[in-house]
Amino acid sequence: MLVHRDTGEKTAVPMDGLESAVTDLLDDVQKGLYQRAQRFVDENTRFAEDYDSFKETIESHRGFIDAPWCGDSACEAAIKEETGVTIRCLPLGRPSKPGKCIRCGKDADTWVYFARAY
């Protein structure tokens, strides 16, 4: 008996087909978990291009804020000190997008995901 960890669905599997059934099940679980996580990020990400809208978004919404950052750890530390929010992810493979750092106004190296740690 195999049980889908993410859905609780049970499947009876004969021993001679166990290896392929487990492989298929793990692939399905991985796809399902990834899709659920991607949907959560998509539904819970807001954008901010300046510090005022960034702070306003922090107070009014849970989730992530996608915002430009200059790459300076001093800016990240100041944002954390003032808002309690930290960088949660530096997305890889994303094309660069012009912008000014939300904190200091310098040219942004990248857009990053900020969020509160719970």
C-alpha cells in the first residue's frame, strides 16, 4: 500500500511493480508540492519600487515583497532594523530589471524577495 504524503490518497501496489510505482509516486508528490509552493508565492507576492510603498505593504499584507536592492548589506541591515523584514530569496535566472534600491536610491543590482520570518 502506497500513500500520497501530500494528498493522503492510498494505492494498492503489487510487489513486482513496487519500484516503478514508488518512482512515479515520488515524481507526482514533487510536482504537486512544487505547484502548490509556486501558487503560494504567486498569490502572496506584492511589488514595491520605493520605501514608503514597501513599508505600507509590509503593514497591510502578509507574504513576500519583490523590490529592488542595491546589494549593500548596510541597506539590508537598515531595512531589517526599521521594519523587521529581511531578504528571503535572491531569485536565480531571472532577467535583470532596472530600478533604484528601495532604501538608499542607488542603482539596484537585483530585485529580491523580502518578508518577515515567522
